Amino acid sequence: FAVVERPLPAPRVGEVLVKVLAASVQFTDVILRKGRYPDLKDKAPLVLGYDVVGEVVGVGPGVDAVSLGQRVADLTMTGSYAQYRTLRADRVTVVDAALDPAEATALVLSWMIAYQLLHRDAHVQPRQTLLVIGAAGAVGQALVVLGKLAGCAVWGAAHARHAALVRGLGATYVDSDQADFAKVVPAGFDVVFDGIGEDGFGRAWRAVGARGHLSAYGFSAGVKRGASLARLGYWFAKLWWWNKWSGARTARFVSITALRAAHPRWFVADLGTLLGMLARGEIKPRVAERIGLDAVADAHRRLERGGLEGKLVLVPNS
């Protein structure tokens, strides 16, 4: 990483210029940096930054739904590790100025993934049994909290050092280093959420009940072990095979960017729902630390080491 100066961008037709108030630094960015993100078309050198909350300071021609001074959020994939950036006005969601930008930006990727996994992919129902693998991570924490709010019984798998956190979120703790997930609930879980991808998602699949569903959304174990894109592709192929040939059991890899492209109205509606829950105090994302641009490289090292229990948030203009 290098901090560089570039000319201030000007908003084009249909765009707004925002002063970045907060942008998450997350493991998805690590995957992008390592070139292991399947949907990435841009090549290095590039500016990372998957989500953003910013204040509108410039409005391009043809924009009338957003005005100067408003705060907005967007899922950007890249480009938000910056003091200023442009956004498509038709893709942003207005953010209440009373909300903490760091907490609001935590919703845009991590909590949105969790919400859409629960309600757009798995279609969870009250009293269902859920297993969240990687429950101490940002998405995992959101899955536990939102799963409990949906009336489900939730088990959270994590390393022993995170046991108190998982229990504090309201889940039944499972030691991910020791437990055979398939034996935790003998009949199998109604839904298993896996963002780790150990054994090519095989460990999670074995815990799915006879009519259950596996929602896979990440593969951090493979990234940490240096798995090739071909290897990751094989894991995705296994999910497809399981989904096609396993009877009533189903499996799917969920990409938030693909889901947004297919159903853009869902994204706007679901992010609005989450921002409303944040405003009412029903949810509260954990922010571990607010950092400046010069601390981004160290933040990535910390993410790769693991052990964080909250979100690292870039606040570039503080």
C-alpha cells in the first residue's frame, strides 16, 4: 500500500462527489488484494474499499434525488480507501445524519450479507435451527444477531478465545477447533452459514439436515492457505453438485454483488431496513477501531492474523 495524492474527481452525469466519512477495512479487501476475488475485473494498482458512507459535496448533471450535505451509503467493491470519491447517484442509500458513520458503513457489506443470507437465500423461519460457522467475524456476528431477531435457535462456531463474545450475542457456543459440526445437532441444522470454507465447505455440508440448506458466502480458510483460483473453483463446483444431486438438501454460494445486480431493489430495501434497525437501537455493529489512511497496511496484517472481534473502519478525513 502507498498513500498518494490524486486530483479531486469531478462528478459526471448521474454522479455525486462524496467526502468519505467512513469505509470498512475487511477480509474481503484482503481477498481482493491477493487477487483471489472471482468477480474482480480491475487489476492492481488499484484503490481498495468495498463500502462507504460519505457526505455529498458535489452533484453532477441530471441528479435530483440526492442533494448537497446529505449523507449516503454505497457498496463500491473498490475505490473507498480515499478522502473523496464519486458514486452513481441512482445506487446510493440516504443515511440519517444522526447515525455514527462507522457503524453505518459496517452495515453496507457485512450486515447486508447476513440479512440477505437469512432472508433472501435461506428464507429462515421462526424456531428453525441455524449454525453460523465463523460466528466471531463481522458477518458471523450479524448472522447471530439477526438470526435471533428472526426467532431462530442459533449455534455459533468460533475459536475458544471468542466463546464469551458468541455467547454474549445470544448463540449457543460451538468450539470450531474441536467440534464435529455434524454431531452438534444429531438431526442436522435447518440452515448452515459458512464463510470459512474448511474442507471445501465439506465440514459445513455434513452438518446440514435432511431437508436443510447450506448458505456459503466466503472462503477465508482457502485464502489463508494460499488456495489457487482453480482450487476455489472446484469448491464452487462441489456446491453446485450438492445442490443438484442431494435431494431435499440444498447448497448455494451467495455473492452480494451478484445478488445486487440481479435484484437492485432488494439492496436498497434491505439496507434501508438495517439502517432503520440501527436508528432504533435494535442492532449495534461492533467497531474495534477507527484508523487513518496511513494505518491501512497494518490493518490488513491484523485481519490476516485474525482475532479481531469488531470492525476496523477507515476514517480518512479525521
